[in-house]
Amino acid sequence: MPSAGIVPRRAVQLAALFAMMVAFTAQLLGALLPVIPLFIAASVVNLGLDLVLQHKQPGLLAVLGRIRFDVTVRQLLRDMLILVGLLHIDGINPLEEQAPLTITLLLFYGTHFVCQAVAVLVRRTRSLPFVTRNIDASALRLTDAPPRILSRQTGRRLLRFSVPTTTGMMLTAITTDAFWGGIGLAVSLALSAGGTLYLGTWLLPKKRVANEKQALEWLDNWLAEYQPTVGMYFSGGSSSAYQANMWLSTLADLDGNPIIVLRERFMVQKIEATDVPIVCIPKVANLMRLEHSTLKVLLHPANSGKTSQILRIPSIKHAFTNHGESDKLSSCNPYAKAYDEVWVAGPAARDRYQLADIGVEDKDVIEVGRPQLAPIQPYTGAPAGRLTTVLYAPTWEGWDGNPGNTSVILAGENIVRELLADDNVRLLYKPHPMTGSVDPQAGAANTRIQAMITEANTRRSGARPGPEAAAELTRCTEELNALTTSAFRKSADELERMRLQGTPEEGRAAAVAAAVTAWEEAYWNSFPEWEHRIIITARPGIFSCFNEADVLISDVSSVVSDYLTSEKPYAVANTSGMSEDDFRVNFPTVRAATILTPEAAEVAGLLDAVRNPEKDTLAAERAELKEHLLGPSDPPSSVRFNQSALALCTKADERRVRMENRLSGIPGQRSQEDVDTSETAENQASGASDATAAV
């Protein structure tokens, strides 16, 4: 069943298509009859509608392009109908007046197609085989991008440059004086020809960037100079960037020279603020150049189809870190055996891999903890105030259709209803960003839950923070955005962004961390403590919500494992259809949780245990489960993670030495030193033989 927002959008699109067809029909009738008012109105409305749709509904116009009714065809048809209309208007001489207009119009289209060809050439010259960030790439002769309307927006350029033509022709239709049409066409021709010449300046040596060969040589030289040791490799869709972003601070704190290797160009801007150099290399052939660099280890927070391509490089050791651990099958993907090592948080994940029996050997599983969890504050006891803050953070529905993946569909509304019925509860609702992306039922339930929370807020009242709180949040937002958001002009392309996102200022990472902390504090202070919150934005992050909450309600997911580091009470919804005993056996992360059935009748008991710690019978089990899931707290996870990275670097070095030793013993692969030594020995042997012969 389509969501409520899709039906009106489709209705608008169909109405726009119908209006365009009506405009073309009216323009044709007005031209043939002729009915000058109808002809003029239809011509103007037709062009204006196309201009609006270029901005508001580009996807709809893309559909027209697929049926060969693209913008060029539409505009050419409009102009031909205008010429037909002028032929039928008395007082306009076809030979003396309209023929020059037709010739000028053809010249206009000629310059349009020339501009198209120049735009293609410019785009090709401004496409490097890689994209960088946090790297000084000025040696590549990076320049500002040409205006978008000339280089990339073909449709908008043609329509906008056609406005003077249509205006002049309409004045000619009114006055029967071809002069006005000639003026309009001259302006359009001048715009198109001038734009083409201006765009062509980007093909001149002064504005041309390095070619592919020069760029790849620069990349090799930069790698040799920077000498990366440990990197993070990531490939994925636009919504999966969070999987890489959670590892940025950990990567930056490692000993050595870290690097981030990406495969999709758009992902360069999806990576959050970091000082770590970023290199995006889309083509496999260019990716293989990393084999000759000093890079020793690559960390992989996710599997993707392109992961197998980087695994071909034997000189680099690969460790799978995943982007979170849970009891779900996705945390034990058989693909993991392709890596040299699998890094997990604690003993629970080690056991999980062995029970899954997917080919991952126990010796290759390394326990490193979860260094990202350092910002999570520990449990300090019962809620201090009147209100109990409950964080409901369900996961999404997943790809396999398992009803136990998310509680949103079967239990979400019941859980929220029970929480809202308690006047002493403040609810924070933070659904997974991909909720509803596969199953429309999850999206619909998510929408209903948000409506319930919004309606519940209308029944509450109390003191609100003063205007200074909102002002502080605005100030912190501006400060944080200035540090983490790169402002580009609309015409900026990849190369211009590369130039603007060169080497970061010293100390920026620390400034960003401080700004995030200040923003989160200002965010929570800007709302009344009694108000329920729906959090569907990236900020505040899940860890900030952990610190604000007294208790978590979630599903079987990595959210539960991460929350356990606080040792606060938590609950997990069981929508799998299993009995509670089977549920606890199959999913060890829920061992210290309150289990909620789809009816959510257990919510009242959960809240009672949170408010009265003496009734909390699971506290000791949470502490034990925390160590089982996340490993010991001493030494800290950050130390263990760094030690594991250094150890894997050592293994990479040892392999390189072994390979060099083997190659040195293969004929044709000997080093120059071996060759010199061999030649010396041969000369000595030859001299001894000559002496013997002389005797």
C-alpha cells in the first residue's frame, strides 16, 4: 500500500504532464486557426511550465527523456509551432520577414549543440581518476568550475536562453513587426554563442587541470611522501556512510599515518569532519597502485561488492571491524573469512563466530573492544528528578523479512502507548534512519508512532527554557556547522571542492569534538525536561541519547551492545515468535534485559525497577554481560585496538620480507647486489681456471 505522501506527489506529476500536453495542443490550435490570444498564452505557459518543472520535478522530465521527448525536442517543437503561428498571422511576410527569423533560430540551435560538445569536453578534462580531501592537491592545477548552467545543466540553459526568443516572437505576433522577433533571437544567439566561448576558456592551458597520467604520478608521489600505514576501506550507498563515520575518531588516534580509502565519488562528502586524509579511487586498475605504497593494514567496517577488489592486494593485511555487533546473523557473515583477521568487541562475538561455523578460524578472531564507546557515561543510580527518561531506539526491518528484526511493526505502538500513559515518563524516540526503506508497514507504523508522540505533547505543559537557550543552540549550531560543513558555491564541482578541502587547519579535530559537546548540551537545554522528543536527525547522536536516558528499549541490534557499556537498565522487544526462554538462549545480548512481548505489558514493571534500584534484579548480570560482550575495561579498548593494529602491521612487514627473500632466490628476480656478488664469484673462478691452465 503506497504511503500517504506518494499519492499526492504522483497526482501532481500526472497533472503537470497533462498541463504540458494541453499547452502543446493549445499552442498548435492557436497557431493553425489562428487565435492570437490563445497562441500567445499557450506559448508562454508552455515554456514557463517547462522552466518550473526543471527546478521542481527533474525526475518527471527525466521520464520524458526516456521516451525521446527530452528538453531539446520539446523546445524545438515549441519554436516550430511559433513559426507556424507566425505564418498564419496576416501582416507578416514569410519570405522577407520570417525567413531571416528561421535562419537565426537555426543558428541559435547550432550554437546550443556546439555548447553541448564543449561542455562534454570540459567535463572530461575536469574528471580526475581519483578524488581527495584533507590533502593539498594544488600541484594538480585545480581551478574553479565553470558555471553549472553552461557545463552541466543542458535543459535549463536551453530553456533560459530561449526566453528572449519566445518573448520577441510573441511581440511580433501582437504587432506583426518581425523586428521584435529579430531582437529576441539576437539576444538568445548572443547568450548561446557567448556562453560557448566562455565555457571554451576552460579548455585553454591556463585553466586545464592535470591529465590522467600526471594525476596518477602525483598520487604515487603523495603516497610515497605521506607513507600511510593503517587505513579504513569503505564502499557503500549514500545511507550507509554512518558505518564509516563511527570509526573516524578511532582511526585518527592510531599510531602511524592513517588514511581513508573510498570507492564512490559521492561518499567523499558523506564522510564527517575528520583530519585523516581521504582518497577516493573508483577504478580497480588505479586502486592496485596501493600495492606499491607503504600501506600495511586496511580496516573494513562493512562488506560490499567492491571489497573483493581491494582484497586482491596481498601486501596489505585486512581486518574486518564491522560497524556494530549484535546477535543477528548479519554479524556473522561468511564473507568474514576472506579477511586476515576479524576484530570483535569481546568473547561473545568470538563464541558467535564459532557457533555460526562459517569458516572463520578462532585464531583469526581478535578481541579489541569498542573504542567508540568512551563518551558513554556510566550508570549512577535511579533518576534524580520526577521524570524517567526512556529512549526507544528500534532498529529497521532488514532485508530478510524476519518479523523479529524490528519491533516497530508489531510492538512499537503498544510500547509507546504504555510509555505515554505514564505521566512521569519523558520519551525520546529515535528510530533507525532506514526504517520503512524495505517494508512499507514499518514506515507506516513509524509515522503513526510519531503522530502519537506529537499528540501527547499537546496534553503536557510546564515551564519552558527562556529565549537565551534557543539563542545558545543557534550559536552552537553555527559554530559546529562552520567547523564540520563545507560551504560550496552552487557551481562547484569535484575539483573545486578538492581545492577548497585541502590540508585541514591544525587542531581542527579537537575543535570539532569540543563544538559537538557544546552543541549537544545546548540542544538538550533548549527543550523543557517534560517534553517528549522525536529525533530523526543525525544530531544528537545515539551516544548522546544514551547519556540522556535512564533506560533503553530497543531490538536485537548493536544499539543494545553499545548501551550495555553504561550498565543502565534496558529492555528488548521480542517480536520473533519465540518463547522468552528460547529468545534469551538464541540472543545472548538480551540475557540481562527485560523482555517485552508485542503487547508491551511489561513496561510498567520495567519503569518500577528503574525508579527503585532495589527491585532491579538484573544489575549484576548487566555488569557480567558487559564484559562478555565488550571485553575487559583494562587495558582500555583504545589501547587494545591500537595494539592490534600495530601487531597486524608487523605481520604485513614480515610477509613482505618473506616475499623479498623468496624472490631473491628466483632466477631473473635477483637483486642487483646478488648479481654483483655472482659476477665477482664468476670472475674469481675464471681467474683460478686460467691459472691452472697456465701451469
